[in-house]
Amino acid sequence: MKADAMTKSFTEHVEEARATDQADWLGSLVYFHVSESNVEHKKLAKFLKLADLEKFTPSEPRDDDVFRRVFFDGKRRSGLPTDEEGVTENINIFQVSRKGGDIVKRVVVVTVDSDGAELGFKEKLELDFQLAKSDNGPRIRNLNGRHSQSTALVQRLLADYHEQRGCVNANAMRGVVRDVIESCRPTQLRPGLYFVPAEHADTVSNLEGVGKALPGTTVHSIPLVDDEKQRHNLKEAFQDEVTTECDRLLSELNVVLSSKDELTQAKGGAYTQAIANQRAKLETYRELLADNLDTAEMRIAVLQTKLTAVLRTAK
């Protein structure tokens, strides 16, 4: 009953928030889910462009990257029965060589006893992948006689390779969604749940549209009504996030300062940009919440002082 009451209360809050004028919103709560599926890169690029999010389009995966992802090294099957009592087989894949987009891997059958001790092994298949001839996948060569289980495994992986060619996997898709959300100067309220200021409502709406157009991806947003309680909670969450990030960067700078390693120009520029991003985000939330956000300002100032000291030492 308690859970039902909470669900009803939450639903009523959402309905009330959506019924209010957008001018009364602080922003939106945004969360998303990406299932373990593949999305055609061309389709993703098309819908990101339609949503005016083209700059977040990831690079199309190369065929050799897809091959390595599908035929990854390690144990792929284990505990396969043999004719000998107490003896089983494991099937492993390992890389023999790689030169650019050309990769050679081998499939090895390892014989083990009931305690897992290795009794012997035989290389059964060689997979010769050449990027210039990637349409058909790797050339497969039998070694040391046929082994039906190894052949079945490779045929299944070969089917996966052809299915995933030209596709973005779930991890890459999650990265796209996070990058779009991060561009909206969000505050992470808890893992997977973000607050996005109202000024980025169009971007969030466009991202939701992309999610609806693609398989396995859903993006949801819930308007957050502007009231004293929500302002207080958002202020606390924002300042906690700034403190955590500044402390992380301070820790890194302390390591640099105490070590003999020089701070490279690129690394120094990255820290400078990180502080600039924090300051820009601070100004967004100061205006949004009509609050000086002194704790966040202090943490950023301390971080800036530390970076200045490190840069001075590096010269």
C-alpha cells in the first residue's frame, strides 16, 4: 500500500508539474536507459542531425574494431564434456599478431581435469582478419584437425560480426546520451538522474525524440516546479557536486606538485578549461537559483589558486 501511495504521489507531482506554465519550472529531471542492442550508425547520424545534435555523432566503428570487439581474447566456452571421465575442455581465443587493421587470432582448446588443472592444449583454428578484405570477415584455417565446438563458436561469432558491422553498440550509445546531457550543464542528483536547467529544455526534448526513433534507447524528462524546497535541494546537490569535482582535481594537482613530472602544456590547458567550465556552470546556477552559492565559489577559487601554483612551478 505504501508503494502504491508513493507511486500515486509521484504521478500527481508529475501531472501537476506538466500542467504548470514552463516559466514556473526550474528545469527538468532527466534519466535514460540504453539496452544491450546495436544501432546502425547511419540511422543514429540521421536522427541526431534532424534533432540539431549532429555534433554529438560518434565516429563510425571500423571493421577491425568490430572484429576485435566480437572475437575478444580470453576463455569463451568452458566445461565442455569429453569422452574421458573427469576431463573437460575450454575454448580460448588469443591474438597472435596485429599490424594496423590486420589481425591474426587463434582458437585454442585447453583440456583440464576435474580440479581445473591443465592437461594440454591444441590450436584448432586460425582467424586471419584483413581490413582491406573485411566484407567477408576473417579467413578461417583449420589447425590440428577439426573440432566441432570450436567451429560452432566461430560461426556464431562470425554472424555477430556481420550483424554489428556499421553499428554503434550500447556503450557508445550511452556515451552519446551522456555527452548531450553534459552539454546542458546538469547537476547529477544521483547515479543516472540529472537536473537540467530550463534554458536547455529544447535540447532535452530533441534528445527524447532521438531516443524514441532508435531501438533500445529511452530518454525521459520530468519538469521540476520552482518552489523553495526544490531550490534548496538543488542548491545542496549542485554545491556537493562542485565540491566533489574540485576535490578530485585538487588531489590530481597535489600529486603533480609533489612529483618531479612536468605539467605538460596540454594537461595544464585541460585543467584551465575544467576550471572555466566550473565557473560557467556556477554562473548558470547563480542566475537560476538567485543565490551566490558561496561554497561552490570558494571551492573553485581554491582550485584556481592551486593550479596557479602548479603552473608557476612548472615554468
